Amino acid sequence: MTRALIVEDDPQISELVEIHLKDLDFQIDTAFDGLDGLKKAIDNEYDLFILDIMLPRLDGQEICKKIRSYGNTNPIIMLTAKSEEIDRVLGLETGADDYIVKPFSVREFKARVKAIMRRSFPSHKIAVNDTQTFLEFEGLNIDSDKRIVYKKDKKIELTAKEFDLLLLLAENPGKAFNRQSILNAVWGIEFEGLEHTVNSHINRIRAKIEDSMTSPHYILTAWGYGYRFNEEVSIRK
């Protein structure tokens, strides 16, 4: 299995990055400060490194330089919270392969990871697999490539954010997401919108895909927490 190391001191960002790397069939290790991250990078073999720039005890650029000094040429993606740091990241020859500026969308992140892995391993030494592109549930089909949803063979019109929110839940049946995690995943890692945005989008999705708004079949409420996709909805084989 392809292995990745995430070094990020914000647990929420680290969790989101981990979720979506797992969607790409990565096995994940995490570290929350620079020295711990460097130790793991040296002691273990990883196919991809995700390094935040601003870290406690040792910054991401120093970790990047140390990784390269040991002769490791596997891809490194730097995360930066400040757009003005881009020139600094590119100007310093740390050996990073790419950078992503926060806030970033989940789809942008996954696309960048897939692209860099294909460039770095052209001989297919590592296979980066997408998540299932066609999800089939009882009465509900979701095509993630074409971004189309069908309910009992009737096409359902969703906005871009409605589709992304539905797909996030449907790709992780049974996993409860709180509202802030949904905001981060669908609207951007550090989206500062109000949490009622999630509620209103959930209500609009339910109005389009559920037979009953009061007794939803697909999108369930995790009371006191957030929402989850019904894991008991059987998937047609």
C-alpha cells in the first residue's frame, strides 16, 4: 500500500487531509510538530510527504531539506496558509515538488496529489486509485465523474456545493461529520462561514432526494453533532 506522512499541527486540517488521502488508497502516518515529523520521515519509508510550513519546533522547509539531504526523492507537497509565502517557498531551494495555499478545496487537493504521483512514478511503481466513481444505493445513484445524481432513474439537479456535500457523505457511509468539518471539506479548509450554511444545504439536498423530509432515508442527523449517510442503505452489487 502507498504510504504518506502528514506533518500538520492543526488536528482538523490533518484529519481532513488524512481522510482524502485514504480515499486515494494511502496508508497514513501523522505528526503534529516538526521534530516528530522529521523523525518519522527518517525512520520510515514514505511515498509522499505533506508538510505544513509553519510548525512547532521545526518548520516544514527544514524538514523538506533534511528529507532531501538523506537522498529521498519521493514527492513533497508543502502547505502554506499565507499567499505571500508562495515566492518564499519557490525561491528557497528546499526540494519541494509542489505547494498548496490554504484554504483549498478537497477536489483541488486530491487532483494535485494524483498529478504529482503520476509524474513522480511514471513506471506505475505506485498506483494511485480514485474512489469508486459510481455509487449505487437503493433508489439513488451517484456518478462522481460526471457529477450526476439519479433517484429512481430520474436525474436530480444539484448545485456544485450540494453535490460535493452529498458526495462527501455518500463516500463515507456511517461516518458522522460535524458542521465545521463539512464546511472545511466542501467550502475550503479554513472556510469561515456560518454553520447554518450546512443546515440549509442539507435541507435542500433532502428536499431533492428524500421521500420524506421528516423521516430521511439517506442523509441522517447525528443528533448534537452533525450528519451522516445511512450505512444501512444497501449498495447494489
